Amino acid sequence: MSDWKLMVRQLVKNPLSLAGIIIIVIFAFIAIFAPLIAPTPEGHRDPYMIPRDGYSATPRPPSEEHIFGTTEGQYDIFYGVIWGTRSAFHVGLVVIGIVLVTGIVLGSLAGYFGGLVDEIIMRITDIFLAFPPLILAMAIVAAMGPSLKSVMIALTVVSWPSYARLIRGDILQVREEDYIEASRGIGASNFRVIIRHALPNAIYPTLVMASLDIGAIVLAAAALSFLGLGAPEGYADWGQLTSFARNWIVGSSTNPLKYWFAVTIPGLFILFFVMGWNLLGDAFRDILDPRLARR
Amino acid sequence: MKDLIRIRDLAVRFYTYEGIVHAIDDLDLDIRQGETLGIVGETGSGKSMTALAILRLVPYPGRIESGSIVFFDKALGRELELLKLREGRMRAIRGNKISMVFQEPGAALNPVFTIGDQISEVYLLHRRQELGHRAKQRVDSLLKDGTGLAAGMRKPFWRWQHRLYNKIAQESNPVEPRLLSRLPLFRRLLWRLRDEANLLTVDILKDVEIPDPARVAAHYPHELSGGMKQRAVIAMALACSPELLIADEPTTSLDVTIQAQMLELFRRIKVDKGASVLFVTHNLGVAAEICDRVAVMYAGRLCEVAGVEEIFLHPLHPYTKALLDAVPMPGKELQTIPGVLADALNPPPGCRFHPRCPSALPMCQQERAKLKEVSKNHMVACHLF
Amino acid sequence: MELRSYIIRRLLLLIPVLFGVTVFIFGITMLFSPIERVSLYVTDARQFTNIPALIETYGLDQPFFVQYGNWISQVFSGNLGWSRVVGMPVWDAIWHFLPTTLELAMFATPIIILMGIFLGTQAAAHKDRPLDHGTRVMAIFGWSLPTFWLGLILLMVFYGYFRGLLPPSRLSVPMELVVHSADFIRYTHINTIDAILNLNGAVFLDALRHLVLPVITLTVVQVAFIMRLMRSSMLESLGKGYVLTARAKGLAERVVINKHARRNALIPVITVGGYLFAAMVNGVVITETIFTFKGIGWWAWQAAVRLDIASVLGFALFNAVLFVLVNLVVDILYTRVDPRVRLGGVMQ
């Protein structure tokens, strides 16, 4: 356990990872207190649909009423990005959760038992990995109809093979260690050996790295929503919000940057969210490699 | 005869996350011409670091803090203060006048290059002029011969080649060939240098008793056995006939039978090449086999230095005695040295060995002893003398 | 010869994987109704007038494996169906849109590889110094950038603010006319190459101008990735024994890094080459969409949004096959670079 304390201390000392932690904490705060920060107007049924102030297509700049302005269709950007934080966490955590469980189960089975089980599982992952992820996600979403749910399913389907492989690799490494033989020597069942001995030692690093991939998941989900394959129009989702800005990249001839807020703000939220996780992930990677950690 | 290497007051410190480690402290050591000096000690005694310090290869976060290492360059007939040399001049010495053999031959060889390439590299680096000279001679003989000329190649081309290699042979840093070697495609025009280097490589491989050296040179490190790899590494170190060969535990990773062959090789090198050898090891048996003099180190400091027979028959320093006692012998009860190895971050004050020393005096806690010559060629750093 | 048998072995192993891929893709199509699936088999728009007959002909209400058999035989005869969104057979659509994407990839790939390797090596060689920290922050920033957002911002600045300095689309209108005129022969349909072959400097420069922003968008994320990978690979390589040996031989630091350490460090980076390809395809879809470059990425997006399954699946299949082949090439490259993989055994 003191290993963890040392790790935490190192994370806090490193300015980059500290910045990452702070960013993530801020976003978590925003997500949790979204109803307070950007209250849903009276009578509005689904808090995740952004309230509209009119129906005009032209975005309006930041003002007292709309702190970040409104985007095409008069959707309030501030409301959108605040509740979008919730969507982001939702998508990220669900996908990562399912992917990890699937990856752990299949990866451990493949790594521990080897032989035919391993071959079959590996061939299956090969098939999944033969697709560039976005394409497969697109195909799945196209087949199931665009919605945030299909995005989550698509991303889960696309991501689990890599983790299964990683866990399998870890198990393979650990399998040869003496303590595995020792525990089998005293008669522990296979299941027990995997759960109590192989898994904990092998997978802590992978677990950690995987959870930090939540940034990449959210990025992919945003891309799909931007392309119109994800959240429905008007849903509080960062990618969705950004897609509204496509037509407003160039403002008027006198003021080309007139609608900067519609483009920049949702994107910045995505950028910082993902950056927070990546900063943390990067620092973790350095720590887990003992040679690079000290000195 | 002048000493080949004279180390005085050498201090090497490591600035780590946890604190400052005194890897080497106040070291005075001489290596004489033509002798094989062994440095013996446990892990952390500073013996490997001494070897690296001579070549100024102490890795980060270590630094050579202070002291002096004087090298007597036989060819130049001059003494050089190694710690003050410019890096460029130091590089001219590494691999050339002073070279090193490391512990793990498998790790020391680059897996993506052939054995021959890695050894030729040394010749191309340090013996360029000689290679140029030889190439020129070959071109000359081709010109005279007339029959060796490739079809379609005209005389001016060969004359230009001759001029090129002549330049390399004469000048120390000729312009035209140097430019050529930088341009990727034109580099091939200097292929004769590589050919000559390869010939020299085969010769040196023969010297270290590698069978069928031409074939071995074309192979990659992973295709060779441990013993062959170590021989190749030794060949690489001996390529330029260095004046000092440093061997850092060269036999430790090999099995015993190969070890014996390796020691035999070292003995032959001593005789044939006349180089001095600095032999770092933790194995007293190996040291006894091959060294002329032995130095014993503990926790970064020198304890005792004497001729090999003297130190094994009449050890003076308590640590040396304890080491010799600890060697397992059939019928004898296993002796260990009580206590724990000195903490590198917080070494004991005064003499570093005093907490474990059976004959420790009160002053050993306060003051460390200086190296003193107790009998002929036998020096000890201990308050008992 | 070892290498040949290795290649043959790998190609043979591809077959079950490709089989699985096609089954998987086909499985996705079963999520659609038979009426929609008709477009997978059609080669001409007029055939759509008689859908019930088509369903009958292609057995679209038959069990899975029968349908799969039908479909696969179709695929092998080059019929991937009809692309509704662009009004041409899928197979034709692929070859029609491919040159555009190739043009992007042609410029982006060398930049990504060279910059990534160079920056990664430098970061490792100057570890913990300002250059290392700087590149690390840059890499994390680049890696976190949403590609689509970067594209939009770039357009906003360089097209909007700088009044059309670097515009979207492949060519400006006048140049489009030139390219489609009788005097200009489109050998490859890749504008830059065609411009050179036609000795037309104006078209060449115009095409380049339009390529700047998309290529930047495409490369930023990948460079960050390759750079980090190269850095950690180099650091591992620099810690190895042969680096110390190289220094002990008296080699200059530059040679030690570039010759000895880097060659070994490249090995893991090469194996990742396949993933680079996948990431490129990802980036291409988004980039082409934003900059209106009508390449296969753009086509795939149109198809996905408008639920043109024949196109989406044709694209997916095309990609999968390409991806598998790329991995094969990468594997072979890997054996060339790392002699330990190529040759085995110990000699005495």
C-alpha cells in the first residue's frame, strides 16, 4: 500500500500531472453540480436537451442572458457545455467500465488457459482490430440509428479488443512467475489463482492506463457526434454543439471572427477534458516505468 | 618505468532522488605498465565505477567530483590529465589507447549490426589513416597490374581513387573524403576503407581464437554463444592495440568451463600484446588466477593493495581477511562477515568498515586511515598499522 | 528461403481473419431490412424499380448462410452494390474517390513519420531538459486536440480571418476549370502529380495551397503519437549496454544516438505502423468532411449519415482488407529491421 502513497506523492509533485488532476477535479465538479450551475428552465422536460431561445439560425454573441452566447438554432452554449460535461462523463465511464470488464474476462481466459481458448479469442480480436475504429463505429451507428446509445455500443465494440490483448499479455508475463506455480502447487483452483494472484499483480498498471483512456473515448464520441452520428440535434453534447458551428466559421466580411464563440468554446471544453486525462495518463506511464521514475 | 595510470584523490558522487551517494571516495591507485591489476570487492564497493571513471563514462546522475587521473601515453611519450581533456581528445583515447570490456557480452553488442560491422567500426574510427594507406596500396597494385581493371572503368577513375585514399593516408582530417562520407550515395565510393577494415577485423578475431573468423564476422550477436560473444567483445577492445584494457567482470556471466578458457585468453593477451589490464571482479579465485597485483575496495574506498601472492598469503586489512575467510572450503564451516553492507547514502563515519570489523579501535569511528606502505609494495589503509 | 515461407505463412493466416471480417460485416447488414439490403447487390439504378423481384433473385429472405454465400460470390465478382449517395456502383465509387485521399496521405505520411521520429529522438537525447519538456507538452496538447475542432479553427483563422489565404476544397474554381478542360490530362487524378506531369505550375501551386490546412489537421495528432512512442523507445534503447559500449569505443555522441540507439528504437515504432494507418483513416474521414475534400473519407461520412449501408459496408470491407495487408507489410518490414526475428539459432 505504501507503493500507492509514493505514487500519489510523485503525481502531485509533477507539475504536469498535478495540472491534469486539477482539470479533472474541476470537470467532475461541473458535472456533479450541473443543475446548480446551469439550471434547467421551468417546464423543460429533458434536462439534456439544450433550451432554445428562439429559432433563428444566426448565433448570438455572449451576453448577460447567455454567458457563452448561443449557437445556430439559438441553443444556449453555456447550458450545453455544462450539461455536456455530464454526457461526457457518462459516455466515458460507461464505455470504459464495460470495456475493462470484457477485456479482463476475455484477456485473462486467453492468457491463463492458452491453447485453443487463446487462439480463438485472439482470432476474434484480430477480426475486430482489422477495422479502423471510426469506420466500424460509423457502421454500427449507421446500422442502429444515430443516438448516444449507439455511440456507446459502437465504442465499446471497437475498444475492447485492445484491452483484452493487453491483459492477456500481462497474464502471460505473470503466468511464468513462481508464485503462480506455488499457489497451484498447494492446490488452489484455477479460478482462485487467477482472481487472487495473477490478476492483481498483472493488471494494476493496465487498469490504470485503461481508465485514463477515458479521454480518448470521449474524443471519439465527440467526433461521432460532430459527424451527426451520435447525439441527436440539440442534445447537450460537446461534439454535437461543435457541429452547429460548421456553417459559421467565417463571419461577415467586416468581422470574420464574429462567431468565434460558437466554434471555440465547445471545442475548448473537449480539449481541456481530454488533456486532463492525458496529462495524468502520461505521468502514470512515466511512474510505472521504474527506470524513468526516479532520478 | 613510468606508471601507466596514476589516480589520486578521486571522488565520484551520485546525485540521486534520495540523496548523495559517495560511490568513490579519496581513491589513490596506480596501474603499472604491463601489469594486470585486479580490483576486488563486493557490489557497491565502487570497483566498476573506478573503471568507468578512467574512461570518463560515469553515467548520469553521477559526476566525477574531484581528483586526478594521469595517463601516460606511450606513443606520444607524454602524460595526460584525463579529467581535464577536451571531450574530443578523450574520444580519441576511448577504444583506442584505453578500451573496455563489459560484463554482459550479449548486452554489450548491438543486436542489429553484425559482429564484423561492430568491430570494423573501431578501425574506421581510429585507424583511418592506416586504412587509407592500405587502400591506396591496393589501388596502386591494381593500376600496375592492368588486369584487375573492371570493364568500362577508365584510368582517371582509378587515379582519382588513388588520390582519395592517399589523402586519407596522409592528412589527419582531409576535406574531400570527409565531404564524400557525409553524402549518402557517395559514401559508397569509399568502400575500400570498409574492405580493409573488414580484413583487419578477421585478423583480430583470429587473435582471440574464434574459429572461422570470416564467417563469424558476418553473423549477428544473437547467433553466437556466450563464450563467442565475449571473445568478440574482447576482440573489439583489442582492435587498436590499447595500452590499457579494462575488463569489468568479464567472466561473471559465463559458465565455469568457458570462464577457464576466457582466463587463458587473458593470459595470452598479457603476453602477446604487452598491454596493462585492469581486471574488476568480485571473484577472488579469478583474481588469484590472473592478476599480478590486487586492490581491495570497500564502500568506495581502497582498503589494501599488494602483489597477488602477498595479499592472499599475508592479508593485513581486516576486510581482506574476512573476505578470504568467507571463501567456502570443503570441511570448513561457512564464514560470513557479520553486519550489513555500508549504506551508500549514509555511510558510517570514519572508517567505513568499522561497524563490522572484529578488530575495530575507538579511533576507527572518528578518523579514516590513510593508505600506508607497510612492507614492500604492500599498502594498507587501516589504523592497526 | 526463410522470408518467403514466412510471407506465405502469414498470407495463409490472413484468410481466416478476412473470413471473419466478412462474416462480421455481413452480420451487421442483417440488422437492416431486406428492402434496404437490396442495394448491396444492385449495379444499376434502374434495377431499383423492381424490388420484390430483386429480393427473390438474391434470396434476401433466405437463411443467413445462404445469403452470405450469395453476397460473397457477388463481392468476388467485383460487385459491392450500389452507392445511393453518389449514384454509382460502390466499387466504382471507391476508385473514384481514392485519388483525393491518396493525395492527402501522400503528403501527410512522410511528414508524420519524419517529424515524429526526429522530435522523439531529440526529446530522448535531451531528457529532462527544456526541449524534452516542451515537446512533451506539445505532444499531450496535440494528442488531446479534437481533429475536427482543429480543422474548424484553422479554417476560421486562415480562411476567415486571413481572407481566403488557405481555403478549403481541393482547388479554387478557376483551377477546377483548367483541370477539367481538354488540355489537362488527368493521369492519376491526384492534382499535384497531374500538375507536374502536365507541367502546369499554377495548378500545382493552387493544389498545394489547398492542401496545407488539411495536411496540418491530419498530421498534428499523429505526430504527437509517434513522437511520444519514439521518445520512450529511444529512452529504453539508450539505457542498454550497447550504447555504453559504443561510447566506450570512442564514437561521437551524435553517432551513438543516430546509428546505434535509434535503429533499435525504431523497431517497436515500426510495429505500430499498422495503427498509424488506422489512425490516418480516422483522421481522413473528419478532415475530408471539414475541408470538403471529396475523398473516400468524405464519401463514407455521407453514406453513414444517410444510412447508405452498401457504401458504408463497402468502405469498411475495403478498409479492413487494406488494414490487414498493411499489417502484413509492417510485419515483413519488422523482420528486415530486426535480425533476431529474421534468423534464429545459435552457431558454435
